[in-house]
Amino acid sequence: MGAFLCGAGSKGFRASMPNARFLLQRTGMDQVFRGQASDIGLEVQNVRVWNDKMEAELCRMTGQDPSRVSQDLKRDFYLSADEAVQYGLIDQVLQPTFNKRRAAGRDVDLFSFRPDPEVSNEDRWKREAESFKRKEDEYEGPEIAKG
């Protein structure tokens, strides 16, 4: 389901880290169905309808042929980040910008994984951490009702 959600993002903004793995699989048939035969039939029919909808949506998101998506979903289908780009599930794999940061005289850090090296998330994270610390320092505990 996570791979499906990655593919459902806005085209051009679907990205992953280099070591990400994606798993495409059918849903709903991980347990034995129990109950009366008519109930089991309804449950199987419901699972089939939702799997068909998921296949159609994957075709739309990735641009793959319905026959290929159906074949890929017959068994668990694992993709690396680069394979997911080729399949059409995501648009890009975020790579560190080591050389660009070193050329600017700054250290390489975890925030260097982004598609645009000019945008700095580091400052935003530092501001959020400082804001959280201020709120934490100002907190005096829960109010006690008197009466």
C-alpha cells in the first residue's frame, strides 16, 4: 500500500531515497475467509473488485499496460528506487549533493538529500527545534481545577 501511495503523489514531485524498496502486491487475501459460503463469496467478490480498481489506478499512475500490471501483481513485486523510476511509480531518486556543498565551504549533512541544493531544510529544522524548546521551557504543567 505504501508503494501505491508513493505513486499517487503529484507527478514531478514523487521522490524517494536511494536505498528505498517498493513492494507492489494484491490486497485482502492474506487470511482464510470464514463463515457461510455466501459470505465468503461476497468477501472474495469485494476483494476482486478492489484489486481491479487498484490495478487500473496503477496503470493510470505508471503508464504501464494493464496486462503488465496484472502480471506483476500475480506475486509480490519488489522494486528498488531506480527500478521504481523506470516503472513510472516515482519521478526521481534523491541523491546527496556532496560536491556542491563542499565547493560552497559547508559540511555535508543529512539534509543534503534533496532535489534542489539551493533549498536549505537545515535552517527550517533548527527553527522548529528552537520553537519547540521555547514552548517546552514555558510549559508549567497541566492546570489543576480548583473547587
